[in-house]
Amino acid sequence: MRFTGNIDAKTDEKGRVFLPSIFRKVMRSEDEEGLVLRRDLFVKCLVLYPKKVWEAQVDAIRARTNPFDRRQREVLRLFTADAENITLDSGGRMLIPRRYLEYAEIKGEVRFIGVDDVIEIWNRASADELLSDPEKVGDLLEDMMADKAE
């Protein structure tokens, strides 16, 4: 499952937003209905995981977790405790819980960004800033791919 592109949308006063139809089509093509939402680990955005992708992530963490190691158990606990199952209504809307809206500083305008097998949800101003320097992508890719060639 691959999500690409970025689409702007607006939340309503209750925090509901339409999941862009292009992303819903990708999910339907993969026979995926479930979604899990959590905060990103590194930046102030939200990550929407298709259920199968979420389960693979948790399985990967669990496989490396020694149940008798406090720190490892804490990682698994914190990763899963900060997640919430999300359902779409018949019109394709989802409710973003208030705590997530506050964390990502979303106040109306959002941008959905397809990133491989997940969908990120950004406040629009932060997404604009993120995408404002196309040369940065080239520089980062150059560095990243050069490391692989050595």
C-alpha cells in the first residue's frame, strides 16, 4: 500500500475532517478499512496508519521486546498507549480527538501528506514550511543515497 501526494482539507468545529478520496481509494484497493491514529515520534504531526500497517509496526516492536526488560516494555507501552482506532463515517469523515488536534496545533486547515504506507496529518502552516524548500529534498537524498553506495 502506497500513499503519495498532499491534499489540503478543513476540520469542522468538532474536529471532523474528510479523509481525501484518493487515499480512501488506495485503502479500498487493498481491502483495508481500519485506521489507527497516533502522534508522530519526531515532529508535530499526526500519523494515520492503515490497520494492517499498524499491526506490522506493533509486531516489529513486540518482536524486539523482552517482556522482562523494563525499558523495552515501556517503549511498547508508550507506543501503543498513544494510539487510537479511527473509523470513517459513511461520507468518509473521521473525528480527530481534541488532544491530537492540540498536539499538532491544528485549528481548521490541515494537510494530508501520503508518506509510503502511512498518511501524515499536518497543520497547514507547518506543512507549507516543510515543503517550501525543494532543494532540501535533493540534498538529503544525495547524502542518504551516497551512504548506501559506499
